[in-house]
Amino acid sequence: MSRVSEFTIGFALVIALGCGVPNAAAQTDKYPKMAPIEQYLMMDQGAEIALARSAAPESISRDAEILILGRHGFETAVRGKNGFLCIVERSWTSAPDPDFWNPKVKTPICYNAAAARSVLSRNIKRTDLIFAGRTKAQTDEAIVAAVAEKELPAMEPGAMCYMMSKQGYGGDSTAHWPPHLMFYYSDTDPAIWGANLPGSPVMGMKDTAERATTFVITLQRWSDGTEGR
């Protein structure tokens, strides 16, 4: 998923559901550059696996493949059986600009097979660029170019993900997102789902640079079954 779409929708979810207004201006300069890599890693591999699994109901995540972040990028920690893939994303793929380098950001997300093959590849590429020392601007430009040149795949039909963890941290400006599902399309008008209209439960964001459209539907419960609001 495009980083722009993800944090913009996260911001909208927080505002729409009354979870607190992000105060980006108050901490714009708090994380001016990348911290040492160690600060982004979770030393307890078991804890990272559990956090990744919390993105989706146990019936889905228990047989999912799990990636964890190592010193050289994401690596497989658990082989999956059902086509789903769960991961704990970091700030450069899931946080607004003021939190781009915030090492505290950890957002569990569980992709279905179609999303793992298409959406996730963009975030893996972004992580590899970051670990190679690219700046935010250089990384953004490289991703857009890779999409345009078809080095990165278009959104695969049926691509979607679960973000239902109440344990994640989206950043100082958008700390807690409500539980929700996301559905991914290539170059699709959000209006076809009635997204963003008064009374509609669907939010949508079209990212022309990365040629992706994301639809979001909020849920009433977290992945553990407890009330989400």
C-alpha cells in the first residue's frame, strides 16, 4: 500500500471516530532523521510474532506466514499454511511525516495472499531502500518510479488486509487507529464504492503517484473479540 494512503486514512479514521486529534505541528522536529537501526528492532522475536498475529482474528493469523524485521530488512520467521501473511510495519511505511523516523511506531497488519504478492512488495521495497541509507524523499521517488516502470506490481484483484490489533502504535500524531479492514485496487475512483459520502461507512483514498486506491471499512471489535470503541 502506498505510505501516503495509509497514514492519510489512519488520520481520517482517528478524526472520524473521535479518537483524538493528531497534533503533528507540536512534534514535527522530534524525529528529524533515522535513529540507529537497533531502535527499530524488537529484540524479543516471540513478542514480534505475537504482535504481528494480533492484526487479525486468531482463526486467520494462527496459520499465517510471519515476517519480522532484522538488521537487513524483513525476514521470514514462521512459514504459513493459509496464504495470509502478518507483519509489524514500521514508521516509514505506516506513519505520517512527523513520525516518519519514529522508532516507536509498530503497526500490525495481516495481508491476504493477493495483497502479500502486490501491496506488501511495495513496503518491503521501501524498507530495503531505507536500510540502504536512502532519505525519505529518495525513497518516495524510487517507489513511484518502480511502480511506473512496472518493477513493482499493480494491485492484484482481491487484495485486502486486516488491521484489528489494539496493541499497535501508529505514532505520536496518530497513536491508536480503530480496528478496520482495507481493500486495494489500481487506479479506481473511490466514488464507485460510495466512499467518503455523508453517512457512508466506507472511506477511500486514491494515490495517483503510486496508482493505487484504498478503501477502508471500520469494525466494531478488535481481533481478540473485545469491543473496538
